[in-house]
Amino acid sequence: DGGITQSPKYLFRKEGQNVTLSCEQNLNHDAMYWYRQDPGQGLRLIYYSQIVNDFQKGDIAEGYSVSREKKESFPLTVTSAQKNPTAFYLCASDDSLGYNEQFFGPGTRLTVL
Amino acid sequence: QQPVQSPQAVILREGEDAVINCSSSKALYSVHWYRQKHGEAPVFLMILLKGGEQKGHDKISASFNEKKQQSSLYLTASQLSYSGTYFCGTSVIQGAQKLVFGQGTRLTINP
């Protein structure tokens, strides 16, 4: 079955540590996205990529970094520069045509101890 | 600019109807609607494109008023399974969907 996988489901990190969240899709989608969701809030765009080896900052990119070396993979690194990283992180993908749905992964809940 | 959803929360009894609105200050190309259960990924409901079309399946439908830069989601004869938080996501250009999501509307359906 096609879909998006994110790992791990839960992640704990000590302050000052970098951590990488995995996102893989087998939908053959060109575009991939990372969103952050805080309790009771909507989704805010961190980074997105429309094609391999290219990505753009979203609305809240500070303290985060990404790479897009393969079409299927779009890992997100939460760096120590991110002031308040505890949140629910969602990865999504679509076919980049502008009129189809975004498919979401199950999410990673990151907690900074 | 984040679209504004209203109401922020609504509580209904099973079988009642609900309307959720999503308003933007910018001209829109598309509006996406998603439903999210607590701790889960958002699930796609429908997308409306510039042109003012209305869409629907089963007892959930939506409209898109281009002139008012507003979309409304209609849930009729609500079921318990409709409970969750509803988000609209908007885009202003055609192509790669850099969506901006509203803050969400929490819908609770009681028996």
C-alpha cells in the first residue's frame, strides 16, 4: 500500500541536542512538506520541497534544517537553535499539480526534556 | 496570512447540522478541508478550486465563494464519527500547494 511513514512516533531529546525526524513516501509524489502543530493550534509550515535537491523555507523555518537527496525521503533536523521544539510534527506529500490532496504521515511527537 | 475559521468550537447532538466557515484576506486559488482526530494525522475531506464550485460526498459538502474569499463546510445529520478538529488550508497560487492552515474548529458530537 502506498503512503507516508514517519519515525519515530515518539521522540525525547535533551536540551542542546540536534535530532532528525524521518519521513518517507512511496506515492511517487514530487512535493513534500513539514508542518509543526502545537496543542490547540493549526498546522504551520516549516519547510517544503517541490523537487529533489531543492527546498524552500516555510513560515517558521528558524532552528530547523532539511535535505531532499531522494524523491522518497525528506528528513527534518530540529537543531539546538530551535527555542521551543516540543510539538507534534507532521510530514505530507502531494503531486505538485495544485489541485490534489496532501497526504499526511502519522506524525512524530517530539518532547524536549 | 492565516485564514480565520469560525466558530472555534461547536457541540452538537447526533443528527444535527453544522457549518464551519473559513475566511481569508487574500484572493484564493484553492481551499482544502481536513479532519483530525486527537493525536492522529489530518484526513483529507475535499478540495475546492477557484471557480466557486460546490463539492460533497455523503453528508459532508463545501462551497467556495471566490468574491468573498470564503469557504464553508456543511455537515448534515451529523454522526458520532464526525467528531474532531476541522482545518481549512488555503493556497493563493496554482501549482505546488504551499498551504496556510486555519486555527481549526473543534466539533464534538454527543449521542
